[in-house]
Amino acid sequence: MHQQTIENYLKTIYHLSDGNSFVVTNKDLADRLHVIPATVTEAVKKLHQLKLVEYEKSYGTRLTSQGIKQALNIVRRHRIWETYLAQELGFGWDEVHELAEELEHIKSDKLVQKLAKKIGNPAYDPHGDPIPDEKGRFQKPEFKKLADAKVGRTYTLSGVADHSAAFLKFLDRYKMKIGTTIKVVEIENFDGSMLTVCNSKEVRLSLQVVSNLLVR
Amino acid sequence: MHQQTIENYLKTIYHLSDGNSFVVTNKDLADRLHVIPATVTEAVKKLHQLKLVEYEKSYGTRLTSQGIKQALNIVRRHRIWETYLAQELGFGWDEVHELAEELEHIKSDKLVQKLAKKIGNPAYDPHGDPIPDEKGRFQKPEFKKLADAKVGRTYTLSGVADHSAAFLKFLDRYKMKIGTTIKVVEIENFDGSMLTVCNSKEVRLSLQVVSNLLVR
DNA sequence: AAAATTATTTTGGTCTGCCAAAAATAATAA
DNA sequence: TTATTATTTTTGGCAGACCAAAATAATTTT
């Protein structure tokens, strides 16, 4: 199996199982990887032989501890690259994901280590997602959706649930980024939208938007 | 054809034809790419269909102008990455080639442009090889081998003919790098070795070595 | 519980990049 | 100009990553 294929599967299984080693369905994998389920069946069988996943037919797939380890390493590389691209090379947070998707496969731990050092071994990437260290350790941050916030309180934007370029560009238009403070002025219970104050300006945010903003 | 395969062929043809559009033999390509000649036959036929090479059977292969253009772009990416890795991330000149070999395939002109800007759009990479600009232009430097130098003269190391890690590490041991001045004290006509002064120390360099040192 | 839906696996194929061995073509030496 | 040798091409095959369609299995609906 090609290393790149393996890495993409592991990473995707990892994300679908939400970091924990939950069972992932064949179809979900197929959708995420843009292949048909039959292809996934083949692939997970091979991953099973490589002892990277547990797999029982018609049941589902789950990472082994070895698989998790490798997955975390890929996640680390991806997020280090994202942060590096944003911080050192001035890419927008809506651009870095796609590039990191390619760069994460470069096989050099030394390179990743140097990149990490250059940006000060950060714990979070530009989207507020935690970066595992060399040993795969990271603390899962306690975020909640802005949608669940209380009127009158002020929050700090700490992450986004939607990583799409469209959403991120939308946030850019209001100069919102990780660290921006958002005050909830009013919640419209008709449509769930929120009147907020961001960067000293009043902004109304739709339920769609506030559901994808993670705050502290 | 996979983009990566195409790029590797174009780059290799380019180097084998020494930058000019000389005809390259099938076997030479096979050797460089670590495949058998039969594989090359297949590949160049496909490259021909893509109008990237001229190809007549049992004659040889030569880049078309389109092919040269693409080849120069790959060479550019490779050398930008080499320089970036050395300059910004502190890699040794013996390490950068291998890494650049992977990084050159990342498909983002914007990335290369940013990297280049960061290192000041240099005209030469850490080995003294010229970096083509976005349009593929570069001036071929007028180097000569130190082996052909005259006794008593002082030269500036401007390039290396051998890019192997072994050779580069050897040079590191004597702190020789691009820009180092080398004074030729004496030429031993028994074995062609040279007595030189490098970094204020007397060093005897074998014919092997001085044949691979390019100087001005 | 039977029918209908959805998910998974199997089966048979394609395409790409590769190899081995044989056949055809140079190119070189005698 | 024959032999000999080297190179190139052809042919038949293989593995990886995919897909389409058919066959199974599991899940939901009714």
C-alpha cells in the first residue's frame, strides 16, 4: 500500500472517530475520501493486515494503538504546516489547509521538528485545533459553541467547527480570528441569530455561523 | 500520467541533456530513474502524446519548448526549496537535495513565490547552481574546475559538480562553502592533487576533489 | 415479522507504473 | 562485412488504487 494512501486513511478514520477510537463506518470513510465503499472495504482489509486498524466485516473499523500513533503524527504534521504557512509565510487561514494536505506527506521528522521550533512549538493551529507533540500528546481544549452562549457575556473566539474556505473568508470580512473577543448582546429567538459586538462593531450572526464558532 | 511521474521525467531529461535540448538516450534515463529501459520506452511515448518531448523510436528523446518550460519550473522549485531549507531552516547543504526532491512536487506557485521572496529571490542555490526565475530565465555562470586552475592564483568557490552528501560533507570538514576563497599553492603532477590554502589553512586536495570544485 | 431501505462485500474490470524475457534494431569490433 | 555487443522495443504480467454492478447483510419502516 502506498504510504500516502495509508496516511490518508488513518487521518480520516481518526477524524471521523473524533479522536477517540470509535468505530467508523465504511460509508463515512468512502464519502470523506471521495471513493466508493467497495474501495474502502479493500483498503481497510489491508490496513488490518498492517495492524493499523481493527476490522470485522460488516461491523466497522477502528484504529489500533499503532494506528492512533501514526494518525496523531500526521495530524501533527498537518497542523504544524498550517501554522507555519500562516505565521511564517503569510498565508490566510482559509488557504493553509489545502496546502498542508500535501505537505503533511513529506516524510521527514527533522523537517517538522524544525518548522515547529521556528514557530515556537505552538499548542494550537490557526483554526484553534490542538497540535499533538512528538509523542502524540495534546490537551483537548474545552470549547463550546457560541450558539450556546449567554446574553451579556463576552467570549474569546478559540476555534472553528467548520474549516471551509468560505466560512473562514466570511470571518475575515469581520476581522474575526482566534483570540477575537465577541460580546453577545442579544439572541433572536425567531431564527437563533445573535446580535454581537466584534472588534467594536455590532454584527448580527446567523445560527449557522454561531454554531460553528467555538469560544471560551 | 501522474503529475509526479511527468515531472520526474522532464527534470531528468533536462539534466541529462545538460540544460540544452540535446537528445537523451533511453538507457541513461532508465539508469537515472532507477527503472528498466522498457519502462522508459512506455513513458516517453506518453510524454510525446502530451507534446512534452519529441520522440522517434530507436533515436532518442528531446524536450519540446513546452517540456523545457515545465522542466525549468521544476528546477526552479527544487532550487528554491533547497535554498529555503538551508537559509531559513538551517539544513546542511548535504541534506537539502533529498528533501527538495519531495517538496518540489507540491503544486502551488504561490508557495514557491513566497519562499523565494523570503530568501530574497536568490540567483543561486546552496550548491552554486542557478535558479531560474518565474519565466525560466537564468544566466549560466562561467565556472571552471579548480583542477584547471593555475598555481599562485586565488579563486572563489562558486559551485560543485558532485552533489552527493559524501562530497558535501567532506567540504564541510574544511569549512568550504560557496564563496570560500581557495589559493592554489602547488600542483603535484604525480597524482594531480593540489596544495591549497583554504580558510587560512593549508589543505591538500585530491584530483577527485578539485575536479568537482567549480571556481571563479 | 415482512418489506423496504441502506450499507457492505464480492466480482469482474480499468488504468498507471512497473518488471522480465524475448524480439528487433542499432552500433561496434573483428 | 560478418560477428558480437549494446540498446530499444514488444509482449505478457503484476500490484495498487480505483469503479460499476451484483450479491449479501444489516437496519428501518410499516
